[in-house]
Amino acid sequence: MEYGIRVVLVMNRKGGSGKSTLCRALASAAVARGETVTIFDTDSSKSCLNWMRAGQTAGHWSPSVAVIHTLDAHRVAEAIDQIYEQPDQEHLILIDTFGGGSEAQDMLAVAAHRIVCPMMLSRGDLSETMETARWYLTLRQRIDRPEALASFSVILSRVPARLSETERLVAEELFRSLPACEAWLSNRSAYVRMDREGLLGVIADKTPNRGLAAHLQAAVTEAGALLDEIDQSILSPAEVA
């Protein structure tokens, strides 16, 4: 299925919630199926920009993926407008935001087709995710056309194969309280390697050990299922409760 140009804002007020890892995984999935990807790194740590440089150095990169670092929301908006002016294409635009909240993030949210909030299964992460959802609801009240604002959903990140009782209870409370994607990112060593070395699919293709390559490819497939769900949600948006 063709989805065209999509803008996904990755937002959580809590630092260290997995925003950059989610961007990298979605970018890996998109480029593996032949799409163009642009990541806007709006964090002063330059996490995604440094990831691109590491991937290029390791030979685990693709010319189909560009990372642009800027702290200027106006520059992001202008660059997105320039992408729209290009010929029709399959182009995934990811905006990796910094922790906290600001007017700049409000502006980026208005430009997005979908707002996703990564969250790990801890009480602290759930609390900050609730605060992020409140930011979203408040933003809906502040803007002139709330019906045009992208829908919001939570994405579980680093989900262990076996949940502890606390993690299970946190997950149940999340699904009772907020819209959440059915797909998630597991706690895989493949994502750790991705964060260090570059695009998942390229790493898998260049890994001679078949077993390790299969594990890396399984992560690409998992991230692809999540991207598919996000794309479907853009076509059929559901508002946060």
C-alpha cells in the first residue's frame, strides 16, 4: 500500500523514554521497504545526528535516509514544506523531540499527521506519559482548529519477553487510560546494536552469521509492523480519550 508523505512527531515530556530509538527503528523499517526517510533531530544532544554519522562510518547507512539537526521549529516546518513540493513519493518524516514541553513542540505537533509517545513499563514513565497526554489535550483547547490536530497514541518500548507483576499492572492501567498501539518494540539486543551502528536492515545484510542476521531481521519486521499500524492510524485517526 502507498502512504505518500507522512509526518510523525515522537513526543514524551520525559527524557530517556525511547524517543530516539523509536525514530531509528521506524526509519530502519521504512528504508527496508524502499521509502525515503527524513529525521528532524530537535534535541541539543544531537542523538540521531550522531547515529547517522556512526552508521555512515560503519558502512551501515543508506542514501535514502537524511538526519537534519535543528533547534528551530520554523526551519523544520519550512523543510517539510519543501518536501511536499517534491514529486509524489513514499516519504516518512520523523521528528525526534527533546524532553519537556515548549511552544516549539506545539508548532511541530500542528504540522504532524500522527503524534506518538514512546513509554517503558514503569510507574515513572506512565506518570510522564499521562502528563504528555495532558499537554496534547491542552493543545487541542488552545489551537484554532482542534479537529485538524493529529491524533495521539502511546507506543510501548523495550517490552520484556516476560512481564513482572508491576509491569503488567502498568500496562493494564495504560490501556485503560490512553489510546495505545497494539504493536510495540521489544527489549531486543538488535535495537541496542542499531543505536550504536546504524540502520537495522543494512546491519543485517552485512552480518555474516546467519543466526545474528535473522535476529536483526526479526527486529526490522517488528518495527515494520509498528510502522504499518501508525500508517493505518493516519488513514483512520482516532482521538485521544
